[in-house]
Amino acid sequence: MSLPAAAPVRPFATFDHRRRVENLRALLDESNDDAWLFADLRDIRWLTGFSGSNAWVVLRGTDLTLGTDARYGERAASETAGSGAQVIVEQQRSKLNERRLQALSGCASVALDPATTTHSVWTELAKDLSLSARPSPIMAARQVKDVAEVERISAAAAAADAALIEVESMLNVDDDQQVSEQEIRNQLEHRMRLHGADDRSYATIVASGPQQAARPHHEPNERVLVNGDTVIIDVGALVDGYHSDMTRSYVIGEPTDEQRQVYGLVCAAHQAGIAALRSGITAQDVDAVCRDLVTEAGYADWYLHSTGHGVGLEIHESPFHSPSSSETIVAGNVVTIEPGLYREGFGGFRIEDLILVTEDGSQSLTHAPKRPFPDHT
Amino acid sequence: MSLPAAAPVRPFATFDHRRRVENLRALLDESNDDAWLFADLRDIRWLTGFSGSNAWVVLRGTDLTLGTDARYGERAASETAGSGAQVIVEQQRSKLNERRLQALSGCASVALDPATTTHSVWTELAKDLSLSARPSPIMAARQVKDVAEVERISAAAAAADAALIEVESMLNVDDDQQVSEQEIRNQLEHRMRLHGADDRSYATIVASGPQQAARPHHEPNERVLVNGDTVIIDVGALVDGYHSDMTRSYVIGEPTDEQRQVYGLVCAAHQAGIAALRSGITAQDVDAVCRDLVTEAGYADWYLHSTGHGVGLEIHESPFHSPSSSETIVAGNVVTIEPGLYREGFGGFRIEDLILVTEDGSQSLTHAPKRPFPDHT
């Protein structure tokens, strides 16, 4: 798969929902189960196109049935037309649950993912059905992105790139220009939409100074940026259901030797992770490449989180680059590489790009430049 | 409880986490369980103050323990100081899970809510622990808001009120001023922050015209508002973790007789619902008051959703006003009353206020005026 030079724009390539349904049906035919019951809304969106907040889907023989409530009746019919799903609409939850049982009645074995089903729902269904705990085959399929998906993720990444580039000038603070974390956050989220995003992907992080930048998931507050601060900006956009994810880090004013050294170490870890990322490597090894480099430099206890994760219909999805991961990277994965170093009293740095794994290497979907020292390049 | 005349501003009243923990401990002492394990992040925030995205909490005897990952170590310690929780931080999920088992080791019966626990997690825990399926006592307690909570919800409602009032002038469309659903949505979300919100409460709905306003949960798109449209704007803010929720409806240009009639019916249902809302009424009856009025007028099949829900740390929480509800309204509940009528080809109207139930009636937290016909008042 190769990407166009410019960011993709609407209308994007259409999804082939019917092919996805057929592939899943072939898997079901080969299994010992009579039907699949899907409850995860991202799985349901991937399979049928439905984007509402309440639905179940049953795949059984040649039937594909989607149940939803009356808020979404008209939308479900139009969005799922390409999947061939039969849409059932009930206003009341109890009736919608009854219709789910009807769609599955007589099945000897219904496959269901226990990781996305509450114990309450499982127990309730198990009164009437013989359930098989199976990991969702859609979650597995979703890890390998097709061209239509990469287009949307690329457009989301481009919206975040453009917003960040515009907002970086706010970091040149002096007596005449003061700016808070929240003001930067507000501008980023507003500008991503002006650059084509439907929304932000997640609550944007702007973390500054010796305490707040030392918290990897700090929520922006009214703190004003001052000379000497380290600043972490973690920002992504949402386009047609697909997320992007990126982080850039900065020093306000003249960087100290320690700031230059720690930033250089994060940068080296980030580059090593990207160089290592390819089809066939384990997600554990991707994590180890970055983590070992930091450990050898004596900063192991500054490395507070795992090195990355898949991105698609969810902002965090498989594969996960962590020391305990058992996953393997394959072509079509879209993942972050995001080493970070944090220390109370110092602050922190994180660098994160969004990367498409290809047949023969990888390709970055993030194009925002890395300009850690805006005043002193 | 009485509210100040003006919207509350920061700093808000502090939460009494220690009292909440003590009340819960008294409940546990009276029960047959040795410990409670909490997994729902809203429950955990309510009990301890922790606002991160990954945690478990164990309440056992005089011990309160919160486990989280290394992204949140420093934040967990500062946020939970008032609750007396002991904070455990582990970088790896597997180790954090081990620490959870340790905190519960030797318990003869661990209470856990099956409605907020996945079947995977339940099954995993059940290998080592004797689990009791119990509805969360925190979710029950969360339904009755204290002064500190009502302050935050009121501030959120006020931010949405102020943003909506400013944005209503965009509805005066003519040849010189065109506006899309998305542009209105963007302005609302931007302006709520300028009026003190941390964020929007949920993805703002702006739904216009004969098709899109007929979808109760339409996602705003590039459609431009034109004369004759019905328009639904459903907007809320988030303040310190607490949500608000409000809907106003409009006609662009001169309303037709049918538009006036349907709007009047929604308005009558809304007023009847608010008049009925009081401590002691069932949530089912609140729904019925609005629904029956619409049914008698011959519009039953335009009434596509239930009549309201509780609002707090979640945008949708108990109690739920629906035909199948078994809940009863009590003083301290903060709930929406939001009847709506929708028809493909016509469009739709919904009116929604956020209401605090008091000892002797109710009090609206929403103050935005209802101006359905901006050009023809």
C-alpha cells in the first residue's frame, strides 16, 4: 500500500462491508459455533458501518442482523446498506433484548467475546443460550488496515499536524505574550476541525513545567508557561470514526544541558523504535528496543509507560508494545512509537509518531516537524 | 439545598471523600461480604477523587487501597489524599493485577458489580477469589447529589447556557449569512470553554432539516441551515468531572402551522414532565406523564426515546425515566426532562432541561431561554 503525497481529502474510498461480512462468514463456517454475537460498537461499525451508540449484531448462516433502538432506526438503515444487514428497531431495551434472543434461537453454540461483554449480560444470555467464549475475530481483522482505513487515519493525522504547526508560535512566551496549557489545548482542538477533523481523537494533553510535564496523562489547567519549562503536547484528530495520535515536546527558552541530554535520549529511543518496527518483529521487542536504550543510559526509572499501541477505530487497540505483550507486528498495522521520560522536579519529554507498517518497512503518517527548542534551534 | 442566584465559580466546595468512605465501610460491615472491589472509574472518582483512566479500589476492613499504573502515580497520590486511600503504583498490568489479588487475599467473599465488570475479568478473578455479584452501592449513592456536586453541575449548565445564548444569532440565516450544523457545533464547544467549562459533556448535536432533525442522535455535518428547517441543538458542558445536558429547538424563518403545533405539543409535554417531577414519583410515571400527553394528541409514533435520565459523573446514569423503569425519584436527584417528537420529512423538536429534585419540588439548573422562532417571536 502506498500513500498519496498530500493528505487524503473527502470523499474517501468506500468501505467494502460486504467483503468483510463474507470473510467473517467463512470463518464462522469453519468453526464449531452456529453464530457470532457482536456487542462491541467498534467491531459493529467495522463490520456494518453503523456508527450509533447502541446495537447488537448477529451473524448466523447467511443472515446478518443488527438490532438498535429507535433513536437510530433511520441512521442504521442508511449506514448499513452496504453490509446487507437486516435492521431491527425497538424503542424499549427489553424488547430489543428479546429480538436478540429470537435471532439466536435454536443455536447450539453462540460465540461471544468475554473481553467486551459485561458479566451481567453474559449471565443473562447464558440462561437461554449456550455461549462460547471466543476472542473477537473482528478485533483481529481490525488490526490490519485497508486503504480506506489508512486514508481516514492519514487525514486525521494531517489535521493534527496542521493544528500543531499553527499553535507552536504560542510557545514563544515573553512578558508581552503569556499562554496557559488550557489556551493551547483549546486552540489545538478548535483548529483540528478547521483542518478537516470531525473532532479531536481524545482529550488533548498539554503538560508543562517541573510537576505537570512529569505526569504522562496530565489534564491541561490554567498554568501559564514560563522560561525553563519542559512542555509535552499530545494531540490527535478523529475523521470518520478513525483516530490519530501524536506527541511533540519542547523547552521554553534556553534549554539546559540536562534538558538537551534527556530530550536527545528520548529522540534516540524514538528513532530506534521506528527503525526496528517492521512486519515480523514482536511488539515486546519494539518496546525493548526503546526501553533498553534508555536503561543503558541510566534512565530506566524515568520510563513510566509502554512504548506504543495500535490506532484505528479505537485510540488504543492491539497490538500493544509492552514488556508483557505476546503480539507480533504485521503489514497493515498502524501503531504509535512513543517513548517518554518523566521525573518530578524536571518535567518530561515524549515523542510520538503514528506509523503504518508496510510489506517492506514502515511509513510515518505523522509529518509535523520536531522543533524541541523553538527559541534556540 | 438551595442554589445561589448566580452560577457557581471556582474554587467549588470540596468533596468530603472521607465521609463517603466511612458510609461505605458501614454498609460493608453490615453485609456478608469481607471486601468490595470497585472497577468503575466513575465510582472510583466519587469515592476517592482519582480522575485517571486506569484503577481498581479495594475496601476491606479499615483499609482502602487504590491501584493504578505509572502514568498516574503522582496524580493518584495528590487526588486521593482526602480519602485516606493507600496508593499502589505498578507499571505493568500483570503486576498491578497481582497486587489486586494480594489486597483481597484471604477474603471469604468479595463483592463486585457484574454490570461494570467484563466477563473476562470476572472469570479471571473467580479463579482465586470467591466473588459475590452485587450492584454497586456507590452507583446508588451517586444518584443523590450533595452541594459540592450540584455546584459543579450548575457551573457546567451555566457554561452551556452562555454558549448557546451567544450562538443563537447564527440561526438568523439569509442570503448574506449561511451557517452549517458543524459551524454551530464548533462555536458551541469552543465557547463553553470560554465560559468556564473544562470540556463539552458529549459530542454536541446540531440536527437540521426534514431528514437530519428527524434523527434524535444525528452527528452534525456540513449541511447548511435553510428557511423552513426545524433545528435541534443538544449541548452540555463538563466541569470537574460533572456533566450538564440541555436541548433547545428552533424553526428557521416563518414557522408553519404544523411546526407550531408540534412544537407546542413538545413544550406541553416538557412542562407536564417538570410539573410532575418530585420526590416519591416513579421514573416510569415521569415518562408516562409526557408520553401519554403526546399519545392523546395522536403523535405516539413520533416519540422515539425515553423521557430522561440522571446526570452526574456520567452523562447518562440512573434514574432513567422509561416505560420499563423500576426506579423512584428522590430529593438530590439531578435528571433531564427531554420529550422529543421526530418524523422523517418533517424534522423534529426536543426540549430538555436539567432539573434538581428538592425536598419540596424541583429547581431547574438550565436557564437558557426557549426561543423556538427566532425571526418571529
